[in-house]
Amino acid sequence: MIIHPDEGNQLAAPSSALCQHVRSVATARIHERTGNVGPAILGEVRETLALLMDL
């Protein structure tokens, strides 16, 4: 899923949510926030994950 930059998400470049590559990441490895996708895109990511995981 490609996420394009806009005023709401504050992304500097197009980004992608790789829903088919789910993995855990330690919070200590996350140094700074690069943007915020907002509730609409987050909902799309959640729906895609639910479909992929057959939930």
C-alpha cells in the first residue's frame, strides 16, 4: 500500500505499508516519528491485515 505525502501525514516522500511482511520491532529501535498516516489510512492498513490474516 503506497502512502503519498500530504499536509496531514507530514511525510517527506512516498512511503509504503508492507502488510504482507508483518514483523515486530523493538520500540528502542524507533528514534523519531517521520509522519502520521491518520485514521483513514490506518483503517485501510487494518482492513488489509485482517484480510491477509483471515480474521
